[in-house]
Amino acid sequence: MQDRELMAVTLSISRLAYPTHNRNPFLNLTRPKYPPINNYNYSIHCTSNMSTSSETTTDNHRKKVVVCGGGVIGVCTAYFLSKSGAAVTVIEQSSIACAASGKAGGFLALDWCDGGPVSSLARASFNLHRSLADDLDGASSYGYRPLTTLSVTVTESGPIKPGPTNLPGWVDGPAEGGKQIGSAQTTAQVHPGMFTRKLMEEAVEKYGAEVAVGKVGGVGVSEEGRVESVVLEDGRVVEADSVVLAVGPWSSKMAILSSVFRVYGMKAHSIVMEPKEVGAISAHALFLSYYQTRGGRPIDPEVYPRPTGEVYICGMSSTEEVPDNPEDISPNPESIKTLKRVAENVSSHLKEGEAQVKAEQACFLPCTDDGNPVIGELPGTKGCFVATGHSCWGILNGPATGAALAELIIHGQSSIVDLSAFSPSRFVVTGKRR
């Protein structure tokens, strides 16, 4: 991807004033304190090693892009847009990575989407993750590391078979199998919340992006059908040359999107555990076929050890109504109880008393009727772009989605990935929703 040359850029930024009754409406992420959107001018000096030339520009000559949504898709898009020279404002209802992007597993796979329309997106994004990790010190800043990935069968309350096994030593429960389904060259992981916040931090501190809290009420469109602004529920209006709607499962609550296609939420549960014994768990991701004592079909939980020593265990998905506020999402107690049983049957290091439960949580994954993400310009609304519907592959496909969408917005076409298969136009037949 060719980035606009940025070297010693001076930005003169003027933004809308917030109501005086809201004293502190801005996001405070893990490390940086983001600049507020105020009614005064100030300068931000950005540097880049992308070019040896320099230029000075102002907001009036930079493409103003408002990105709605502070999850991994919105943040990746904001990162590549701002790196390419756009004036970017991210609007987030709650906080960066507050929903699925902060509660996902962070598993990355090069070739698991091969054979389908998402293959090129996934392969490009896996490699882009590797490049980002090199550029941003991903190993230390957000837990990027290659993984060996295994398929394992666990029979609840079954016998523990003696003798040699292909399983890692810490998998000492009633388990068998251990077939390798991913190598350190084809599978990897990140901590999704740390990854998303790191990219947002980079976009703000290096490239002048801004973040503001607000709930999007709608998109302002001119009589000619071109996007003009984003309107917040509290009445604020943020002008824009282009708008990106990256609101995940909340896409269904925006009329401008739901009139074209359907996005529904798949509720996924997870727990995060920390074993007492430091260093006991190796870098092996496990995809389980788990047979419960009560019988029936096996369930398919997943186990992801993290470089921090924590172990993330997820599964127990169901289709449910998405609440209006991401802060209102709570896990189902029975699903959490099942995941704890899975943990103790996989490893003695994850039994009660041997590991601390750090989190019991749930999130909603955005899914589409045809199973593929929606990425591109909305038909009939010039300058309004959408990126949603990535289901369980949002963390994997975030970087390539963001990079490709940034190219599409700035240059009119994407070179990193052909986005035609993901266009929202596929849902439209003779002007009606299909």
C-alpha cells in the first residue's frame, strides 16, 4: 500500500465544541490521553520515515473522514487512513475495544479461509499482522507471537490414558489426539484489546487522528446523495468528506445499513484464567472436540494460552438480540460454568484452586446471511462506506480490511485486496434489499 508522503507535517486543526455540561467526554485509553475536539486551533507535528520530502497542509486540504466504531475494524481503518494523510476522527459510543475486539481470542490463521471468498483477505491480513508486529514491536506491546495449533479430543470424566502422546505436557486431562492443524508459520496470536488500543495510540500520536465519545444517531446526506456529516444523538454534527460505518453487530440498529443488508449478533462466551505455576503453559492453541458426560454432540471450545501466562478459553455461542449499549452485555452463567469444566478437564493447571479466573465475559460477533463480510461504499450514498460482518475473523482480517478501505476512500480503488466480493451492492437487486 502506498502511503501519502508525510514528513514534518504541520496540521492546523479546528473542531466542533462540545456542550459545556459535558466536561470530560473524551476517551482515556491504557496509555495516551487523547486531544479533545474543541473550538480552538492547535498544531500537531507528525513525522514519518516514509519519505525524504516534506509538505505543509491544513485541514481544508485534507480529506476529512469520520470513522464510526472503535473496534478493531474501525481502528485499523482509522490507522491506515491517518497514516495516508487523511484527517480522521473516530467516534465510539463507549471505549476503544470495549466489545468483541477486547474480548476475542486474537487467533490468526494464514490459510484457514482458503477455498472461499475471504481467502485473499485473510492471507493479506495475516501477512500484514506480521509486518505490523515488526513495525510496532508487537511481541511486547500486544502479545503477538507464532503458535503451534492442535486438534484435541477431550472426553469429560473419561480415563487418562498413559504412555507417550502428541499433546503438550500441560494437557494432562482425559484428552487424546494432538494432530497439528497449524504451524508457527501459519498460525499466530495477538491480545486483541491491546492490539486495537496500540493501533489507535499510533494513529493519534503519530498521525494526528482524534477520538471522541458519542453515540451515532445517523448520517447526514445531501440532496445529491453525498455524505456530508455524522449526526450524534446528543445533537452534535461532525462534518465529513467520507464516513466509515464500522459498528459491528450494531449495524442492524442503523437504518442506512439495515435497509440494505442484515447483520445479526452471535453471542460468544469466554473466560480468562491465570495458572499459579508460572511458565507451565506452552504456546499451543487447542481446538477441541469436547464430549460432555451428559452425552449428545460434542461442543467445540477453543483454548489460547497467552504470553502473559493467562489462558483464554472460549465457546458456547448462540444467536441473541444485541443490546443497545456494549456495556450491558453479560455472560450466561451456564455457559461460563461449562467453560470452567472444559478448563479443568483439559489441564490440572486450570482446575479450581490451581488457577485464578481473571474474567468471565461475553461479546457479540457480527454475522451476515451469506457468511461474508461487507466492505465497500453503500449503493446510493456517495462517500458512505461500511465494514462489518467479519464474524469470528475480525481480529485476523482487521488490518487488510482497514488498509484496503483506506485505499478505496483515498484513491478510489484497493490494490491490497479485491473488495468486489464484499461490496454491499451484492445485497441489492433492482433497487431492493435481497
